[in-house]
Amino acid sequence: MTPERFEEIKAKVRSLQSEKRFCHTLAVVREAEYIARACAFGEEEAEKARLAALLHDITKCFSDEEQAKMAAKYGIAEPGEPPTVHEKTGAHFAREFFGENTVDAEIFSAIYCHTTGKAGMSALDMAVFIADFAEETREHAACREIRAYLHAECEKLNGERKKAEELLREVMIKIIENTMSFLTLKKRKIDLRTVEAWNFLVA
């Protein structure tokens, strides 16, 4: 992807997000770029991580009513709870707006599971999921702890892809454990895809 095309997409994302949300988006892009470098992603895979990070919250600022309409439009049978619907509508919206040549199956997948996770996540999926949780503007204690751990361990990888994927899985487990503990404490529903992701990762 040319720099000009990336900037065009960035401008569209900016037009759909609040200032705070767009700052988060750019921080996720930076974190995804860092993870891709540290975890020895190839050039194409790294570019996909960067683009998926840019697009991951493209519909986050849409209203609940708009999300419901989009879920119906795209045939999303089980959109999930309001905080997570945007991952599904966002993947479909991004692919519809920018085309399948830009939002291919791997990028679509990374957007589609960046909040809940899913069983059998790829390294690209995990990179975007983790970047969303650990980016530098997240000030929650759990986010800071995960970010510090991730970066410290990334510095030890020396470009070893197998160890990198093991680290991504380890960090995924830490994040999902934190998320499920929080939701349990608040007596809120846990998305089935999150449970499936957990079961897959710890199996």
C-alpha cells in the first residue's frame, strides 16, 4: 500500500471518529507497528497489522441504533453486547467502503475479533487485539502492566518468530483473564467468543 493510500484511509477514519477516539486509533497503530517489528512479522504481514489497527474502531463512534441497523444490513445474526458490536460492523463497513482488495480476509478477521477474541487467532489477530489493549494512552493499571510486560519481553525476542508467537499467546491469556475477571466482578455477560478464545489458548 502506498503512503498516499494509507493517508486517504486515515482521513476517512478521522472523519468518523471523535478526537479522543482517533488519538486512541493512532496509538493502536503505533503499538501494532511495534509488535510487528518485535515479533518478526514479514513486510506484508506488518502492513496488514498497521492497516487493521487503523480500521479497528472505524464504527466505534456510531450510535447503538446505527450499529443495530448495520448488523441487520450485514446479516450479523449475533452482534453481541453494545461494547463489542463495533468489531463486527466495523469489519464489514471497512470492507464495503474500501473494498476487498484493501480489507482482505486477514485484515477483516483482525478487525472482527479485536475486542472479544476468538478461537484459533492468527499472529495478526493477536497483534491487533493486544495493541488495542496495551496502547500508550490506556491508563488503567491492567493496561499499563500488560504494556510494560509486553515491551520488556519483546526486547528479549531477537527476531525469533516462534518465541514471538508464544509471547503473543501468553499476553492474550493475561488480557482475557483480566477481562473475564472484570466482567465477572461486574456481573456482566462474557461474550462466547471470548470464552472460546480462552479455551483455545489454554488448551
